[in-house]
Amino acid sequence: MSSTIMQRIALIFRSKANTALDAAEDPRETLDYSYVKQQEMLQKVRRGLADVATSRKRLELQMQQLEQASTKLEGQAQQALGAGREDLAREALTRRAGLEQQMSDLRAQHANLQAEEDKLTTASQRLQAKVEAFRTRKESIKATYTAAEAQNKINEAFSGISEEMGDVGMAIERAEDKTAQMQARAGAVDELIASGALNDPLSGGKDDITRELEQVSSGNEIEMELARMKGQLTGGSGAPAQIEGQSAQKEGQA
Amino acid sequence: MIIRILSEGQFDVPDSEVDKLNELDSALESAIDSGDDDAFRDALGQLLGRVRETGQPVALDALIPSNLVLPDPAATLAEVRDLLNDDGLIPG
């Protein structure tokens, strides 16, 4: 009968372990060397975990920024409608829809990274427990060592940990790939945030919709000012008072 | 027998399960051979599900090589192919 998929994968892991074992002249050296490698792998998985967490936090910050920008665009749309600028309101809502799309992408990526982080966390705990068990086993094998007697114990301990190392190593590489992909996309989102399509709260810069809305309202103020002056020139007292009254009312509301 | 699910850990599964697992494994193999993604996901899901259902998780500090090893639940068809070809996927 031909091998099953699960036998074939097991065989690949086993042959890796055997190659390493065969290469050593004294099996005890394998134990020490492997222990050094295990420590390195533990460091690597912890660094990998920290990288994934950093990327996840960056994503969370971006999601927050997009959320704020989206809320702001909604407010602008309302403001623009109030000023009778439906075109501007439409523009703001269109941009907001674009942001919503971005945010749903980011949410999916966030879930993805969170899953990788969880996997690496348990992988790291598992490896930590196995490395500790290996260290104890290694010392006891070395203390009672006679070549023939210990060989089997060494093989088993080594194969067991080697399989775990291969598994964790693959998990780290996958997590690194995902983090790298994510960072490339996060860079694009940062550019979008910096481009003025969104208002960067740190730069204090104003986006074009805000500028237009300000022009609309300063245009209104100019019209009102002109009306007031015209009223003074014609010497009438009714019209200016009415406008001033409106203006005071407006300030009171603001 | 000891079965490892990559990225998930090892399970101690009763030997009586071997026929059922082989059956599910051959469905997985045909899906991989035909390159059918949906069939692959389905077959992998069933195989992993059976192992989790019938197996007991092995103690974290156990140092036992596995009799059988199964792909990561999130692995793609292409990744499993590479793994089977021993395409340098396993570091070290």
C-alpha cells in the first residue's frame, strides 16, 4: 500500500531528525548542540510574537484614524448640505464610502494577525515546555551514558524536539510572511492618511472639503457684512439691526 | 498512535481509528492531486476534525515523535504540495 499524506509528512520530519543525528560522531554532542538550537528557536518565536503584536497595534491605530476621518466626513457632508452644497456633500460621502472599504479590509487583516498571534503564543508555550523537558532528559542521559544504552533515548528525545522545532519554525515563517504583507499594505494606508485625502491631526493641515466649507461660510459672512454696510449707507435702521440680531443668535448657538 | 497537527500540537489517537483516518486521508490525497481547492478544504477539515474528536492532547512537555503528521488547518493546497515535495518548508 502506498503511503498516506499523513505518513509522508511524518517521514519528512523524521528524516530531518535522522540526518542531524547521523551527522554527529558522539550522540551526546547532538544533545548539547540541539539544546543551543532550541534556545535560539525560543528567542526567534518570541521575537516573531513581538513583531506580530507590533503590526497588530499599528493596524489598530490606523483603524482608529480611519474611524475618526470617517466621522469627520459625515459631519462635513451634513454641514455641506446645510450650506446648500450638495456637490460637496456627495464628495464627502463618496470618500467616506472609500474609507469604509479600507476599514473592512483592515478589520479582516486584524483578525488574521490576531489568529497568527494566538498560534505563536501557544507554539511558544509548547516549545518552552518541551525545551525544559529536553534539558532534564539530556542531563539524565549524559549521566547514565553508555553508548548502546543511551542511543535509543537520545533518538527519541531528539526526534520529539526536532519535530516540534520544525513545526514552530514553519509557524514563525508564516507569521513573518503575513506581517511583511501587512506592513506593505499598512504603508499604503499611512500614505493615504498623509495625503490630505484624510486630515492628519498631527500636521494641523486642512483637507480640501474643509477649505471649501470655510469658503462657503466666509462667503456668507461677506454677504452679511455687505448687507449691513449697505443698510448704514441708506441710513435705514431696520435692516442692519435685523442682521446683527441674526449674527448674535448664531454666535449664541455656536 | 501519536498524530501531530502542525501548528496545533500532538494528539494521542486510538489505533482503532486508523481505517477511518486512512479513508479521510485518501479523500485529501485525491483533492490534492486534482487541485480542487474546495474539496481540499473539506477533506482537510474532516481529517483534522476526526483527529481532534477522537484524540487526547499530548502533554506539552512530552518528547515523543509522531507516527503521523497532518497539515496546518490554515494551510493552502499549494503549501501542502510544497510540504510533500519537501520544498525546504521545514526550517533546519
